[in-house]
Amino acid sequence: MQPWWKERVVYQVYPRSFQDSNGDGMGDIPGIIARLDQIKALGAGILWLSPVYASPDADNGYDISDYRAINPKFGTMADMERLFAEAEKRDIKVIMDLVINHTSDEHEWFQKSREPGSPYRDYYIWRPARVDGGLPNNWTGFFMGSVWTLDPKSGEYYLHLFDRKQPDLNYHNPKVIKEVKGIMRFWLEKGAAGFRCDVINVLYKTTLDDGRKSLAIQGIEHYKSQEGNHEILRELRRDVLDCYDCFTVGETVMVGVEEARLLCEPERRELDMLFYFNHLEVDRRVSKYVPKKFKAKNLLNVFSQWQRGLSWNALYLENHDQPRIVSHYGNDKQYWERSAKLLATLEFTLRGTPFVYQGQEIGMTNFDYTQISQLNDVESRNIDGLMKKLHIPAKLRWKWVAQASRDNARTPMQWTAEANAGFSAGEPWLPVNGNYRRINYEAQEKDVNSVLQYYRRMIALRAGSETLKYGEFKPLLGSRRVMAYERALDGERYRVILNFSSHAAKAAFGGTVVISNTGRTIYDGRLEPWEAVVLKQTNEEAKA
Ligand code: TEU
């Protein structure tokens, strides 16, 4: 018997943009409850909630000020308990976002920590200025600039890998680990079925020595996937997670396959699976802000490495930090619908647990904003500010920020063709994409050929096939535009052929058509633009 978290599909909800129930323009927990039937109808069996905890929202909830309280914008603890109960009625498990590398600077621990000599001082990482008055070290953070901010109250600097409002916890302090265990138990007892673990491979800072000179994230070699980090993961697993029927998926920054194996192969008893980023970076250089040409074969190479390198993968094409996949690797103009379906074909025919991000299932696209002032994302604003200091012209700054901004994924869910796309009766916290009259859930619910219906079919296809869930992965063909691969189990083979281009293409493979995004039922080796075909063949058929 395989564990349920390998069988099921996960649906990620970004609460503030999913469904508003009280007209304040902000999605909320009662809104999520009202949409559980749609999540179920998609075929998802696990719901991952991005943070709903108390937070001043400097980073939209990834800066937590109380791990045991609900952000009043989203509702109450009673609402949260109702969400667990309503999800359970529909056989949907709920996993929470565990953000433990840092807290908010407004967390009680940090406020107390600012007092030198307080028992909370060592909950965070404090250092005085260097003797020459310089910063404690040369590290730079994920949102650019130094990782050190001076706290006037104690006259010392605190370390933050992300925003200054997200001070890092000190994992050399056993009290911190004890607190984290308490938080995990609290949510598992309430009914959580596991955790998505935010930036979980950077917890343990081995030393605070200067880092090697680097263009970005200088100093990372002192804290990425350190042995101390592995020990913490094993301890959390042994002392907490192993006592529950639950799973973890770690968000791990900058890991390659070898490093990932150490973090999530089953015998290591650390994470159950992890999110890597390589597959979303094949058309980017160094940083996500610098594009390069997409080639299908490069994407296939990345998947081949990961599919064969790990015994189980977390599969995702979108989340709240990434541009919409149909705008990124698809074609959100002429071939919007077909390319959105092609990407669904890709995701559900790989080996692993698939994660669908809200709106992905209806092919939502990147935002249509025209200027930086329309953006909310702290990362986008920080990077724009930095580029401004470097005298980069406004037009170019916007071009770079717009294609990579995290707000691309954060525009409100497009439910209907009515005002505010049915997301809210009030003014949404972030403007709705102007294409909601054309792209919305309600319209696709009624259309048998919609992207939404195709997602449902792909999810059902995966659910019904041991080969698609557990079969071996083998790459077959990778070219500039086309990729093909095979999944095989017990003499049964699925061949997946994908044309990532607006040109016709050729790829000769045999088998019976199981599904295609063009409605074709016979495959003769010729692909239409953005066509995706899944073929099936048994050993007997191959011999015949
Ligand atoms: O993201 C971590 C992370 O790696 C991102 O900051 C990434 O570098 C960036 O988004 C790529 O554009 C997690 C959360 O998913 C993100 O929303 C938080 O801002 C971040 O951690 C800090 O908690």
C-alpha cells in the first residue's frame, strides 16, 4: 500500500486571493470553506494553505507574529476549526505552511529579544558592529541588500535572510527547536495532516564568517543544507512527525539532486519530498530577472535528472512566488487554451505528488499591470528600489520586474464574469486581471472542452493508472521545441509527446491515444502547434 500523500493531488490556496466572504477585499477562511466543493470536484485530496497566522503582512503572512493565532483578516480560530471539519467531511486533508526560519519582528519573542540579557536574546542572531564600525559580515539576503539591520534599542544588529521585518531564529538554541515542536504539535492536534516547510534548508547557520564574493545571496555556503540543518529535520521527524499520520514537503532553496537526496530520501528520515526550482529556471540566467531562450530539451533534461535522481518528487509548475505557467512556458495569446492543457499533461504524467496552485486549473495568466505602483510584493519593490539606485532606467526596470514578479500569481482568483471576478463584493486588495470575463471558473465549468475540464480529466487519468503514478520515467526525445518521455510499469507504457511551440512538429511514436489536447484519437507522428498527446502501449501491442 502506498501512502495517501503519494496517491493524492494537492491544491494550494493563497488565502488572501482565493475567495472573500465579507466584502473587505481580502480572501478569508469562510471563503475557502465555501469553495471546498470546487477543490473536491477538481479531484484534489489535499489542501495546502499558505499562512493564515497572525502577521503584520510585511511578506503576506510569511512573517508570523503568533503561530497559534489566526490573522483576523482571514477569520477566527473557530473558522479554522470549521475548515478542518468541512475538509474532513469531503475527505480532503489540510496541510499548513510551516514558516520557521524566521518570525515577524512583531513576534513577542523578538520584541523581548531586543532587551540585552533577556532570556529571549538567544532566540535570534545578534551581533555588534565590527571594530571598524562595519556590518557584522558581508552576507546579502534573498530580497537583496545586507542581511543585517541595526536595532536602536540594543545597539546591535540582527540577522534576516529575507526582509528586515523577518528576523531569523537562532537554531543553535535548543529552546527554539522546542518552541517549534510545540507549534507543530499544536497544528497536528487541531487536524493538520502535515506541513509545507518554508525555506527549510537554510535554518542552521554554521558560522557567521564572511561569505565568498558572489553576485547574489553572498554567504549562502555557511548555511545552506548544513549538517546542523539535517539534524534538526531528523529531530522534528522523530519527536513530532512520526507520531502522526502526516507528511512534509520542504521548500528547499538552491538544491541540486545530490543535495536533495540527503534531504528527502526515505532512509534519511528527514523530509518526505521537496520543491526544487531548476525546472522553472531553464529560460533564466543567474537570476530570474534575466531571461534566456526556452528549449524543450533543457526542460526535459532537468526533469530526467530529478525523476531518476529521487525516489519521489513533488511536482509543481506554479505557486505564489512564480509567474503563471501558461505565461511562462506556454503561450498566453493565440494558443492560451491549448498550451495550458499541454502544461497540465506534463504535470500529471510525471512521477510524484502533483501540486496545483489556485487558478492554474483555469489557465490564469500573468497580471496586466503597467507600473510598479500597482504591485504589492515586497520582493518586487525591494528589487526595483535596488535597480533604481544602480540608475537602471524605469522602463527596463519595469520590464524585468513585471515578467518575474510574484504578484503575477497573486491576483484574485477568477471565479465568474461578474464584478471583481466574483472574488469579492468589495475592492480587492490587489487588482483583478482584466481578462476575467474571458478566463473564469464559471465559464469553464459549463464548457466541456475547457482547461478546467482538462485538468479534471488529467487528474482522473493519473488516479486510475498505477503506471502514471508509479511507473519508471525514461526520456525519449528532446529538441528545441519537442519533448517526449515514457512511463513504464509491468509491461505497460505511456508515452507523452509535447510540442512547446507555435509550429507544427514531427515525432514518431506508436501507441493508442489516451488523451490529447486537440481531441485527436489517432496519432500519425505529426504534432500541431502546442499539441500534447499521451499514447499507451502494452508489451503485446508492441510485439504485434
Ligand atoms: O520563498 C523562499 C524563496 O526561495 C523565495 O523567496 C524565492 O527566493 C523567491 O520568491 C523567488 O522569487 C518562501 C515563500 O514561498 C515566500 O513567499 C516567502 O517570501 C519566503 O519564503 C520568506 O518566507
